[in-house]
Amino acid sequence: MNFRRRSPAERAEQRAERAAAELARREDPYNVTQASRIYFLPNLMTAGNLFCGFMAIVNCIQARLAETAPTGEYLGATNAEHYRYAVWFIFGAAAFDALDGRLARMGGRESLFGAEFDSIADVVSFGVAPTLMMFYLILSPTQGNYLWFRNVGWAIGFIYLLCAAMRLARFNVITNPLLRPGKKEANKDFMGLPVPAAAGTVASLVLFLLKLQESDKSLKAWALALPFLMLLIGLLMMSTVRYPSGKGIDLQTRMKFRTFAAGLALVGLVLFFKEYALLGVCLTYIFFGLIRHWRRPAPPPAANVPNRPAGNV
């Protein structure tokens, strides 16, 4: 038998082909190993998101227990204090949610497992927790008045939760690598109101209501706005309105001095007037997307192309 000895160039070419095949196998998102890979830092942030959502739910339940307790307290805190804890846990979940995706993209450590885990955590933190907060809170200032709230409150909460879950499912579908193999969408905007922004709006409104309660102002009129705002938010989550994502902002992003100064001023307002500034920021984000969507020029009508006659001309 005659075995031809391969040249160094042929061996190098074969090694390069094997390396390319191995790289393609690893980068295939539907490779079993790659799809189920658990990367520590991004998934640690997602676990932090889930923990904050769980603690927000716990504090909503404790707020209800404090409200019905004879002393008006539960575990040494009033219902308003428990609601505040729940609000800050929701904002903490939003911070963890922003970090997990950014860390995954920066390190090239995205996986299908991470995307699904993130969506499950988001359902808890930005779906169940705000729904429970709204459901418990509107019962308190309206007991003895607006009794129809107690009949429709559960339905409004479920509609919000349903829209949040469907929004997350749609996001996973439209970003699935199978739909655009080897391609990434050029438009970085979110389609529909992102779920963390929706939950942040509900949480900031709750913080605003609690501030009014401290000032001895009636919550009845303001509490009426919460269910309708949740319905609007639910519809916006399932809409095709585009919202800026901020994915293009990183450590190398440059900005003008005026923009930087305005950003610092906004941070200062949030820190010193958080009960009002957070609600203002969230509502501004919601209506910015709506106004931009309404002002977007309509696509030009398709040109009428005459039908080509059949047969020879």
C-alpha cells in the first residue's frame, strides 16, 4: 500500500478546516451544548432580577397584612413602608435586567438558555409584582367607595400580566436566530413598550400615591388613574410602537456637553424629588414613543403597475 505523506501546507489547511468546523459548531445557537450553556455573570444578574421580583411580591403581601393588622404594622413596618420596599425592589430588578443583557453582549456570552431564563424572571418581576401591587393598593383607598373596582380589579391586573407575558414571548420569537440566521436587526429600538419600563411606570405611580398619602391628600381620585394606566401600558406592550432601547450607549459613547449637563440635572432631580421625577421620566418615555409613532410619515403608496397583457404584443 502506498501512503502519500501530506505536505505541511496540506496539514495546515486540514487543521484550519477542522478549527472552522468546530467554531461553526460552537457558534450555532441551536447546538445543544451552546443553547444550554450557563454563563456565570449574565445569569447571576438574571438571578438577582428574579430575587428582587420575589421580594417585591413578598412585600406586597406584607403590606396587605400590615393594613389588616390591628396595630397597622407587620414585622415592624406599616403598609406604606412595605409598598415602598416593593417599589425599590422592582427598580432593582430593572437594574439587574439591564446589566444581564449588556454583560452577555459585551462578553459574547449570549445563549438561548439565558434568553429564556431572563424572560421567566421578567414575568415575575415586571408582570406578577406590579399586578399584585396594583391589585392590593386600589382596594385600600377605595374601600366603601367605587365598589366596582373590587369587581374589575382582578381582570385589569390579569390583562396587564397577560400582555407582559405575551410581550416577552413575542420578543423571544422575533429575536430568535432561526428567523435571521447570521443577521442582526439594524433597528435597535424595541417594538412595543418594554416590560421593565411598564413595571417602572406602575411602581413610580405607586411611589407618587404614597407621597400624596403622607401629605394628607386623598388617594381616591389618583387611585382611579392606576387601573386605566395599567390598561394603556398593557396595550402599548403589545403594540408596534417603537421605543428607544439604549443598547447603543456604552463606555465609548460620546455626547455634547449640553447633553451631559442635562443628564446630570435629570439624575439630580430623580435623587432629590424621586417621587415626582421618576413618574415624570416614565411617563415622558411612554408618550415620547407614542408621539414619535404618530408623527412618523406614512409609507408612500405602492405605484400602480398596469397589468401586462396576455399573449404576444
